[in-house]
Amino acid sequence: MTKKIRTVSILLIVVIIISAAAAVSSVANREVKAVSGVAMEANSVSYVLIRWDRVKRADGYYIYRFNPEAENGKGKYERLGKAEGGDNCRYKIKDIPGASVYDIKVNAYRKYFKKEYESKSAQEVRVYSIPDALQVCAFSGGRGVLSVEWEIAENLAGYEIQYDKSSDFTEPALLDIAHGDTRNISVDGLNPGDTYYVKGRSYLTDKDERIYGEWGNISSTVINKKDLNIGTINPNKPMVAFSFDDGPAFTYDGKNSTEKILDVLEKYNVHATFFMVGDRVNDETKSLLQRELALGCELGNHTYSHKHYGENVTVADISKASERIKKYCGKSPTVFRCPGGKLTADIRNECKKEGMPLAYWSVDTEDWKSKDAKKIYKNVINQAYDGAIILMHDIYPETAEAVEKIVPKLIEKGYQIVTVSEMIEAKTGNPPKPGQQYIDSETINNHTK
Ligand code: ZN
């Protein structure tokens, strides 16, 4: 090797070493360590204050929140806010509803040659606002019964309800409801005529610990002396009665529309009256009747075969249907509806004899005509009013599809969804009278033809 070549090689090596060192130092310059010590420093019903440890050489911090709904339900961290300055180690999430829950991560960032470099994410921390004070409403849903209902909110894990005969709650009884979706409860065996005071608080859970909101308003009621059977239905709030005719549905292609409707009623804990055709009740369909009873629904008689219509309905059409229903589920129907809605002296007398009131309707969804879920939905939502009896048929898949949307919408509008008999009891303070035909909660029509 000549001397010249050797000099060039040494020079080259020196240049390589210098540039490598420069590269290493530039990576080191823009790197910033992960944030530690992220914690909830304070919270209230409307804000959460987060703090973390200062990170050396950081120019600021980004706060991320996990959004489980993003990326088609896969979930994703989304930027919630920014704290500028390396010494600025706090962030306040403000003006939020009570019981808001956030899963948070904090990254430090560093600016280097006009670019920002973020630290790798460290721990995820759950923070939350305190639940709001619980607003309760007490009423008496029957003889000796105290009923309480309240407003539920997202993220709540449960409720504590206290009731006492003294407004100072000196010896309160406690109901612990460890289920966030429960919106009412009733206790029985209390002394009719006594006054009870009720208050409650809600909680969310952090690991195994309960985070309570404040005790809310005090609501009071006199315990009913009347032997009603309306459970947790609040007589002072709007309600509609759901009625389904012509079922129970048979199963086609593994699908059963009555079943689907019951799924919805169960999900939202609401009731309906099912006016059934006697000869459709058999070994295949009896489980539907049993489920209806278990869910607190009412069984109705809609004649034995539905072949005789209106004024042609015979006494036997009614009695045979009642026998059939009782044979397959152990319970006789408690209300009657005539196919075509006609009323004759024979029909009235037979219903009276069997102890059944009659139910006509005041909102006709015309589901049998349109078989269109959107139209059925519109008809109900546009025509529903406090005290309405709504007519549907549980044998159509389109009706079942509509019911899935109708129930949450009516609840959102403040309606309770109940059986025909529950509504008459709640609204009039008395059970419906056998042989009497109700058009809605206020209108009676006993004209025979
Ligand atoms: Zn019918």
C-alpha cells in the first residue's frame, strides 16, 4: 500500500466515526422518556384533575383517551388535550357529566428541528367524575307496597336506596341494587296508610371500591290501602299499553317473531298483553306463554280459531280459548279482545262470567296491512299518548323489527310500557271491570250490536 492511499483511508475512517457520533447524538437529542406517576389528583361531579411526574427535557405533554367505539369497535387512543411546557404536569378535564369514566395515557413530547417527538406510552390510568346526586321518586304500586324509581346514567354500577317512616332517616332500611341498568324497585309487606320517606345515592366502581355520589332528594308517599297489582309502575307518569293480537307466532326458518318481541320486552323490562288465538296454543308454542308470564306480561283471549269474526263470535269461541290457554300454561287469560273489535251481548256476558274485561284499542299501527317496520314505528311514535292502547300483531317479523326501535324511543319520550290491566289499574286506581270494554285508559264503550 502506498503512503497516499493509507492517508486517504485514515481520513475516510475519521469522517465515518464523526458522522456516526453526530447521528447518535441527534437521536439522543430528540428522545424523551416515558411519563410516569400518572394519577387522578382530584375530581368532582363535573371535572377530573390529572397529574404526572415531570419528564426531563420534555417540551410538553399530550393527554390521550381510549375511545372503545373507534375503529369499528376495536378501540383507539384519541388525543384529548395538551399541556404545554415541561413543568406543566397537570391537566383538567372539565364541564363533564357525573360518573364520566376516562381511560387515560400521557405522552411527553420534545421539539427538535421543528419536528415533535413523543415518548412511548406508559401506564394507562382510569379516572372518573363523581356520580351526580340521585333523584328518586317514591309511590305506592299496591296494597302495602312501596315503589321507588330513579334516573339511571351511563357507567353507574349500582344504587343504594334508603327508606324510613321518619323524614330524618333515624332507622332506615337499605336496598342495595348492584346493577347499573335497574331503574326501579318495590318492597311489600308495609303498613297501608303509613307514610314513607325515600332517598338514594348511586355509585360507580373503581377496582373493587365503590365511588358514591351524594344522597339526593327525599321523596315521600303514603302506602296504598287498595289491592292493586301495578308493581313498579308510576301512576303519575305517562304510560301506554302494548297489545299483540293473533299469536303466538309459529317458528319459520328458525325465527319466531313472538320470541323476538319478548327479547325486547325483557331487555327493557317492560310489559305487554298478548291476545292469543286458542288453536295456535300447543306443545310447540306453550313455552312462549310461559315466558310471557315469567316476564310479567298479560295473557289475553282472542277466540279459539279467529274464524268467527265480529258479531259472529260465539260463547264457545271464547270459553274454548280460555280452556286451551289454561291447559297449556296453567293460567287463564285475564282480558278479552274480539277479532274485528265488535261487542255483542253474548260476548259481554261470557267475559263477565269468566271475569275478563274487554280491550279495544286507540292506536292502530295497521301492521297487518303495511308489513313495513318503518311505517309501524312511525304510527306508534306519532300517535302514542298517555293512556293509549296500542294494537299490533306479534305474528309478523316486521312488527318484531319495529318493536326493537319503538320500545327505546317510547322510554326516551318518558313513557312506561305496560299491560292493558296494569294501565287501567294505575290510571283509575281500580282493576278493570269484567265485561267492561276499554278503548283507552279513560274511555269505556259497552255498546253492543
Ligand atoms: Zn285478530
